[in-house]
Amino acid sequence: MEELNSVTIYWLISIGLFVGFVIDLAMIKRGIGMIGNVLWGAAGSVIIGVISIQLNLFAPLVYATIGSIAFLFLINVFSFHTEDKVDAKSV
């Protein structure tokens, strides 16, 4: 089983940064942007990884990767902004 130490936290942050970068490439100028994706990816990976380590789950780095992908998906889906803004006077 994994233990929560500085090496594990390093890998959780690294996985989150990579997942955030890949999600930003997949979103193609939609969603929250590169900085947001990278930072929230790292944060989501650390949160999910620490929870899975505390619950003694097998392969917490895999859970952190999947959790970070799901976390970024939810953040990007609910942050879409419409390009077409309609004025109240023109309707």
C-alpha cells in the first residue's frame, strides 16, 4: 500500500498537471483555460489521491488520475459561456 509522504504528493501533483494539460488540449479554447485546467487538475489529483490513500484503496495514483479527469470534466462543462449575446432592445 502507498503511504502519504512527499514523494507520493510529488507524483499526485505531477499527474494532476499532466492531466490538466491534456484536458486543455482536448477542450480546444473552451472551458476555463490552460492555467485553470492545470491548477485544478493538480488540486483534484491531490484531493482524490489523499482520500484514496486514507481509505487504503489499491493503486491511489490511478484513482487520482481518474478522479482528476472527472473533476476537470465537471469544472469545464459547467463553465461554458455562450458566444451569442442577445440585447434586450433588438428582440
